[in-house]
Amino acid sequence: MAYWYNIATKEVETDENRSRNDDVMGPYDTEDDARNALASAARNTEQWDAEDRAWEGEKDLED
């Protein structure tokens, strides 16, 4: 079963009761993963931003 996090209602949903709009994040393997969707997204964004800054810094060194 897949789990989804609804950012509008702040509730975890399953395939059986999932909203069919843009307010859901997922799918996630576990209910806990879905419940922590926003925190995971924030961590991923921070990591990707850091990687982008590092790449841009390396690119500047080549110029």
C-alpha cells in the first residue's frame, strides 16, 4: 500500500482515500514516511542547494 501526505489537510492518506489534486506528496512506502514528507522535502532541498553551491564554486574555479 502506498501512503500520501496531503499538505492542505495535513493528514496521511492511502491509495483508497487519496485526494486527486496537487495537494498531495508521495507516494511513500510507510505511513511514517508520509507523515514526515515536509521535513524530508526540506532536507532534500537543503542538500541539493548545497550541492548546487559546491558545483557553482567548482565551475567558477575553472573560469
